[in-house]
Amino acid sequence: MKSVHRTSHESNFKREIEVLQHCSHPNIIRLFGLVIDAENRVEGVLLDYVENGKSLKELESITKHEFEGWTD
């Protein structure tokens, strides 16, 4: 589950959800559903589990090979 952080960029989050709802590709993480609170606000998103997955924020650098694999 990816938690929602309420910021001034809510439109970016809504766009991300809309895009993920229409994506169907083995290299794109799949959206399973939304976690809704009592006030009908989205609190989180349920996504595919990626074994050994890391957040891009955790990476200090990537290799040329990794870059090419992500951009092909």
C-alpha cells in the first residue's frame, strides 16, 4: 500500500491514479484498488508487490545498464 500524503499537489496524485487505472503492461506496476476513509477520501493505493523493490528516493545513482532497462 502506498499512503497518500496530503499536499498542494493533489492534482498530481489524481492524475497518477487515472493513468494507472488505464495501464496494462508487465513493466508498469498494477493498481489493485484504493483505500477510502470514513469521509470518502483516498488514504492509500493498493499496488502490485515488487519483490526486492526499492524506492527511487533510496538510490544515490544508477548504472547505464539500469537506465537503459528502465527507458526501453
